[in-house]
Amino acid sequence: MKQVIKIAEPTSLLQHRAKKHSNFDNIPLETKEELRQSLLSEQGHICCYCMKRIPEKVEKEGRVSYDMKVEHFLCQDTHSELQLTYSNLHGACTGNEGKPKKLQTCDTKKANFELTVNPTSSRPNYEALFKYNPEGEISSINDNSEIDRQLNDILNLNMQTLKDGRSEIYIEVQEKVRAESKRFKNDKAGFIRQLEQERNKWLNRVDNKYRPYCMVAVYYLGKKIRQNQP
């Protein structure tokens, strides 16, 4: 899971919130579109939970829209006072909305449940709370049963298609590391530098977009860097 650093909220959202009787349901279309753009920008165009790419859709008139949901981290039903609070809003994939429950993920599966796993947490090293394996499974780094329950039962992040996507990245990076290990067989310092450069590629954005499932690669490369340090 990728930590999200919140940016300044859109002015139009602030203005809407200041109006009498304003709520999330009566946000003007232009304001909601600006909100989506802002959430996508701060998240690098990946889902706040599963890290899948949030896809673009080009409408007939040439306008670009996004196949996404605006997620209320604390749900509107029990926290109506936060329904327009920007820090409570995330960008999520559609999570297989409309499909059977066992296939639903992320915000769609979460519904009104209150998580302790918050992508906008200011906790240092938040991303280090999670680990990944070659099968693409995500779990808590210290086998925290409550975090694992939320990842599996509430967000369904180990649904097979998500595991397949993460596994593909894990194996791709694993094979690259093995190749670099042979190339730098007699140069441990050079090997570590190469791993650090590769990790930075996955941490950086291209056209303001992170690569899907980027933290899988970052986790694996970080582990290999630590293993090879003197």
C-alpha cells in the first residue's frame, strides 16, 4: 500500500463546503471533477488501497474522465460532518462494483467499515508496515492479525486478480535483480547502487503517475539492499 501525502484541497470544494446545506451529494459536477483530478494527482493515478492504475476514459466529445470512486475513509453514514473534509477523501478504483461480494475489493468491499489502515497516515515508514511475497500476497510485516484481517476480509486485497498483478511485478523485479547480481558479481558496492537506482525508478512518477503496484517492487528491492549491505 502506498502512503498518500495530501495536497491543498481544491478551491471549488472549499467554496462548496462554505455554502448553506452543502453536502457530498449536491457537489456541482465541475467541483467533483476537480476533486477527482486533485485526488488522482496526489496519489499518482493509482488506487489508494490496491495500487492498481485508475484508468482514463475518453468521452465522445474528447473530454477525459476517470473510472474511479471518491472514497470516504470515515463513511458518510456515521461521519456526515466529514463528508466534505478533504483529508477524509481518497481516490479508489471501482473495486468490481456490481459483481459478487467475493470479487469486490477496496472501497466497494469496505462499505462503511472503519479501518485502522489509512493510506494518508502521517506515521513515519507507513509503507514498511506491509510485505509481499512471490505469489503476490500482501500482509502485515509483523503478522498483525487485525491489519491482516482488514487487508483480507474488509478490503479483499488478496483477491486472485490483485495477487496476479502483484506477483507479476515481484517476479519481474526478482529476475532483474538476479541478472544484476551476476553482472556485479565482484562489485558489491556497484550492485547496491544499481538496486538503489532501480528502487528510485519505482518510487518516482512518470507524467505524474506511479507504476501500478509500485510498492511491491520497492519492498523487494529494499529487502535485497539490506541483505547485501556490509
